[in-house]
Amino acid sequence: MRGDGHWKFIPRLFKFRHLEFDSAIQQLLWTVINPRKLYRYHQNLHEVRGQWFRDDPAVLLLILVFQTVCVLAYTLWLQTHVRGFILALLWAWLVDCILSGILVASCTWLGLKLLASRFPAIQAMPEWAYGFDIHLNAFFPLALGIYGVQGLFLPLLTHHSWISLLLANTLWVVSVVYYIYITFLGYATLPIQHAVNLLYAVLPVALLFILALPFKWNFSLLFENYYAWRIGH
């Protein structure tokens, strides 16, 4: 396994004119409507360039732009100050997207490394940066649901009623399960699908959904309160 692929990613952040935004937009659309086609793109990268990861940061930049728009809408809804907007934006960029991606990529990379030592059939493994790419692929539909759809219907989803509770929690479960599904597809593309099954992660999500109903845990309402707390509202 190689863990240094992400260093090719960083210099291109400063070469804005050379970023392939058309391709990035197409890839983000694939994450929503045809994620399998997106991973065929990664397979082509491996066949042509000998790497699984994309060294073009355009996808990340577009996700950050999307987060910026959503955070601005949230802060206007909460009628917060400029400092609150900056705090929320930095939190969304650094924690929700980037640091969580680094954590997920690192954990899966280490997990694959352990598997490689136990299963002789596992040979050529992807770079650490491919794990970060998988996170970004899965994160955009998650953000679309949690930042976008939830933001549009927040007054309805946070209303104190059984319908709002059911709709809000269903939105969260669908978004999180889809994140898990796209993550699973990313690793199923590799020659290790007999050793990795991330779909087991769906079970605790389903259990949490069931437990939330009798206790009336509205995930959208919890998110709204958490969001207000993290911007100091």
C-alpha cells in the first residue's frame, strides 16, 4: 500500500485554471444517480495512470462551495452574526468534510493494511488518497440530504409531531445509509470484496432509527440545536 498519493493533490489547489470542473460536476452527479459509473472512472484512472485516486481537487472545491451556500442559508435562518457564519463555515469545511474524511480514509487504509497481512490474495492495494476520494464521493449525497433537503424543509422537519419525526429521521437514515452504500461500492471495486463488507454498518443505523421513534429523538431537531450551539447562537 502507498500512503503518499495525496501529495499530488495539494499543489493543484493553487493551479485553479487547470482544474477540471466540468469533469468534477459530472462526477458529483454520478454520486447521486449512478455511483457505479463513478467507480468505473476510478478503475480507468488505475488502468491509465496506475493510480486509483484523482489528483484533481475540483470535486473537493465544489463540495466546499456547496457547503458554503448551505451554511449561509442556515445562518440567515438562525439570524446569526458574521462571526457565527465564519465559525459554522470553518466547522463544515474542516470537521464535517475534511477531518472526517481524513479519519475515515486513515481507518480504512489501516484496516486494509491489516487485511493484506491476513489474506495472501490481497496484493496491490490503493493509495491512502483513494480512501479520501471514496469519502468525498459518499459525502456529497450525504451533504445534499443533510445540508440541502433538510435545510429546505427545516420548519416542517423540526415540528413537534409524529409526521415530522418520521420524515426527519427517514431523511437522516437514507442519507447515512447511502453514504455507507457508496463507501461499500468504492471498496467493492477493489479485489478485496470477499474480505470487506461495509454494509454491516447499516444494521446499527437501522437500530438507531427504530429506537429513536419511541423516545421521540428527532434527528433534524437535534441537528438544529447542535448547529446553533456550535456557532454560539
